[in-house]
Amino acid sequence: MNVEEILQQGIHGPLETKPDERRKYLGTLRERIVVALKKGQVAEETVYPEVEQYMKEYPKAHLFLNGTLSYEQLSKYVKQATKNKIGHTIVTNKESNTDIGLVLALDYAIDKDEIFITKKAPEIPAAKESFWTKLF
């Protein structure tokens, strides 16, 4: 590290690794995430059972919530975190616009392939052939 880098860190604080990734994922890195939800998913009425399950599986995890959402939308996850003794932080970053609403992360890398929960579309039963179409 040269003198210029040391001066810059003294003025602006220590260099942050992957600042864009940290802004997107509410202050943490992608490699540390156990599960993440989009804002629309957090706004839904019920808690995702997968999030609750991960809180039980990873008791040392930390919950990050997007502060641009209303507290009414976040409170059900805050209650789950408290119930499971998981620390939580409501992150409000005015300079960043992310569609991420919730992140459950560890303080070390776990590199999960799939961090997002996607709801399966309700299955529509196939139309049954009527009695008449079978005859003709």
C-alpha cells in the first residue's frame, strides 16, 4: 500500500470490498447469503416458511431488512428473528435502489447456488374429457 492509498483511507475510511454488491444485498456479500426475498415477497401477508426454517438451521445468521419498506411489512420477519434469537438490522441506504427486501446472511462465505425463494405457480388440474367426447 502506498502513501496515497493510506491518505485516501484516512479521509474516506477503509476500502470496502465489492461496494456495489453490498449495496444490492443490504450491506452484505452474495457469498454469505443463506436466503433472500424480493421486496414484493416481503410485502406479502405471511412469512415464508423457508425463511423461518433457515433461521432455525442457521442460529448464527443475521437478518437484514430493507428500510424502504413499511414497518408493517417488516414486522412479521422482525418477530420471527426475535423468536429465533436472530439479530436483525433495518438497512436504509438512500443512495442505493435495490429490489431486495430481506437477506438472511452469515458472517462468512457459504456460496449457496440458489439464494432466492421462488413460489411455484399453483397447479391447474388438466381439463378432464367429458363423457360425450369419449363417446364420439
